[in-house]
Amino acid sequence: MVEVRKPPLEGLRVIELAGLAPVPFAGLLLADYGASVLRIDRPLPHPHDGKPRQPTADLLTRRKSSIAVNFKSSEGRALLEAILLEADILLDPFRPGVLESLSLSPHQLLAKNSRLIIARLTGFRRDGQYAAMAGHDINYLAVSGILGQLGRADGPPYPPANILADFAGGVLMCALGILLALLERTTSGKGQVVENNMVDGVGYLGSMMRFARNNNLWNWPRGQNLLDGGCPWYDVYPCKDGGHMAVGALEPQFFHRLVQGLELPELDNPSLREDRTSWPAMREQFRHRFLEKTRRGWENVFNGADACCTPVLDQRELEGIEKEQSLPVGLQASPGFPINEKQSWTSAGLAPGIGGPDILYQWFGWKLGRDLQIKEGGLMKTHAAKL
């Protein structure tokens, strides 16, 4: 029997400066694996009075706490600096130059806490043509070269929601950087700045797509390649009831089972399969055949078969099947916190000021009214407060 230990990030103190979705997701990821995450919100009227408040628009708040701080004021900055003296990780969601304008530059922070890891996540690179411009996932994806490779041949490039740049190229690469910095800190004893931008992050994820332009895997125009919808046995097909089936029968043995299930034995011909001129007609045969049954009918045909043919489930449907979301990485001896059914499908959000004073008491022994006071909608540290 494996001895189950504490979550791997337990004991780490993470400060998350409130921002848009990518950085909050980084905080959620760290919290799910044991880190204590404190979100720093903007000041608001009558904070920290214990009364129910409206959560912010941030949905990625699981296991987090919040305090409201006006770090544009000298008192607010003093509180944040005091907290960062003992923090392990700072999550910076701002555009280039914002921390520096607040006299909270990485150089200044590391001079006071040499073990601090400062994770800075931007959309565009911090230098170059787009550095000072606003943008979103679609823009970062566009200038990375990846968006130009996505979409149907007869239409414009098509962005797959904001998954690739914001979350994969942004958050997951940022989390990798944080873990690498934590690993390096075990030998050097020093923190450092972790620089991430979504353009380089998603560009790195697209390494195979970039290299494959030089061979038959991806050397055709957009939407005409093996893995981008150009190939009839790697595509999505509508069914009789409006549902869809996803087909990914790349290998010959899987293609054989696919056409068996579709009852199209005349297509089970390796020469025909590899002949690109046959693809349009083959696609039409697949399309017409899938329209003959409901999605459930095709599920009954392909369930348990090595045909790489599966139903396309939507989130509401999945919610009725899988009650609890799984963590992305399972650690046998030091697992993260389980995600219960309620946490898996809804977010309660987090209102500014909720839970944060308790965290500051756990970390530093600070109490509201003795060590902390409220000024202009934000917390500040009294002169008596000590670490």
C-alpha cells in the first residue's frame, strides 16, 4: 500500500494580483495541488466587514482567499511589500511596466525577498512590435503563426475559443516555469523572475505543426492536411439527430474497423485511402452514411471497437455522466485536493475581502483592528504589525 503524503505544494504562499482569466487559472492550479493562494483585489466600499458581497467576475477561485488592497497608495504598497517578504510566489497579470510604475519592480522585490518567484504572464512579448498593444487570445494566436494553420480550407482561419493561447500557451507554460523555478530554488536558495508570454508559449506548443510543414503531414494549405480536417478519416460528422461523431482512424488497422462499422467495405483499400484525389468522394460517403443513424446508434456500433470513432459530448451532457472532475495530473503518493461534484461544474466565485484576513492571521498572526486597518476601501498595516 502506498503511503499518501501531503499535496506537493502545501506550505507555499502564493500572492495572486487580481486579473483576467489566465493568471487566476494559474492560481487555481497551484491551489488544487496544495498551495495557499491569496488574491489581492482592488479596494471597494466597506470591505472586510463580514457582510455578504457580490463575487467578482472571476470564476477561477477554488480554494482561494481575498483581501482588498489599494496598492496605488503608499499604505497599500507597504502592506503588499510586507506580505511579499514572506511569500513564495507572486502571480503578475499586468501588461509590461505596471508593476514598475507602482514601485514594485521585480528588482526591488527580489532585493527584499531573494527567495521570491515572480511569475509574469503577458499576451504579447515584452519587446517587439506588439509589446505596448492590448490583445486577447485570438491576437496572440494570430501573431504566433498558429491561427493561420487552423480552420477549413474554404473559410478563414478559425480560433478554437480561448483555450490555446490563454490557457495552454499561457497558463500551463507559466505553471511549468514556476515549477522549474521552485526546483532550482531547492539548490540555489534563490527565487527569480519567470517570464511567460502567450505568443511564445503557443508557438512552442505548435512545434510539431511547424516542423511538419516540411513533409507530407502538414505541407498543404490550411484545411487540406492530415490533422486539420483535410483528411476524411480525421474529421467530425453530423448524425441523423443532429449529434456528431469524431473520427480519427489514422492507422490502417483502425481505418479497417471504421469502414467495417460503417458498412463501406469498398473503401477498405490502402491505395484508395492514400490517394488524395479520392478524399472528396470518400468524405461524401462518410457524411451520407453517418446521417443514416442517430449518434446513439453509431455509439452502439463503435463502442469497444478500435475504430477511433467516438461521440462528441457537450458539457451539459458530460455533467450528467461524470459527476466529479479529475485533476489533470494524478500523483500516487502526494495527490492534489479532490474536486467535488459542486466544484466540478459551478463556481461560487470570490468576493473581495473574503477569507483573506484569516489567511494573514495564519501566515503572520496579524489581526484586523490590531495589526491591520481599513483605509479608503483597502487594508493597510498598522505600525505595530510585525512579521
